[in-house]
Amino acid sequence: MRFYILFLLLAAVLTVAAVLLRRLSRGDPPVKVPAARPPAGGPTPYLPPESEPGYETLVPPPVRGRQHLRIEAGTEDTVCTLSSYGDRMALGRADPYLVVRIPAAARADLYDLRAGTYDILIETGYDWDREARAFRVPRSRRRSMQPLRLFGPHTLVITAYPVENGDFQLTDI
């Protein structure tokens, strides 16, 4: 009798697992949650579109990896350019590894970056011109004097504003 109950319990678990696997393989969620309904007689509430990540990628990375970098903007809009450190002359040319524009008081969490050593150029300013891809009111241009080594499972954080006793120094150009 005990063997029969264990057999039925095992059969039920296997059946539920098979149903869940079938739903997942079709792309359906395992459990469907009904959508919230507006109150009867009232207007349909406005749902804003999905929010953007808070930054704009101007030049996406051509090669992906597994590294994570966070860039925090200060009180001004920021454009951050990463170029291969092996070619110090790459900054300012049209072939950087990655270029992102971060609005003031926002941050960019960049995932899936290639491991490597990079040179960084940070430009700040106001009134971004999308067509010209430049600030109408530029404020500062700073570059790294040491390489940014993007290796390992940790997250590197770069601030576009000076931090007292910071580990990564930028120099005005």
C-alpha cells in the first residue's frame, strides 16, 4: 500500500514537471497572471511606455564579452568614449569601442563588455545636439592617464565628476 502511494505521488510530480517544461519550451510563462482591470465606469488609466535605461548608446560595442562597467554622470550631461588602450591615438577618431551619452544625474550600467584595457575620454556639457552628436555648450574634456583594466567578475564604477582620493584619475585636455 505504501509503495502504491509513493508511485502515485511520483507520477503526479512527473506530470506537473512535464506540463511546465512543455509550456516553457513553447515560450509561454508557466503561470499566467490576469491583467489588472480599471474600475467599472472609469476611464482607462494611462500606462507610460517602458522607461529607457537612462542613457543612449551612440556607438555600440562591436564585440561582446562578460564584463560590467557603471558610469555615473554628475550635474552635467556626459559622453563617455572607450577606446583600445593599445592605440592611444584612437580617441577622437571614428573607431572607438564604445560611446555612450548619459544625462545629468543618471548612470549607465553597461553589461556584456569585452575584457580588455581601455583609454577613456569623458566630455561634459549642456544642450546635446543629436544630429551633430556634440554638445552645443561644451564644458570639459578629460581623459584617463592610466589604462582602465576591465577584467574579472566585479563591477567597475567610473564617475564623470572628480571624486576626492579616487582610484581613477582623469586629466583635462
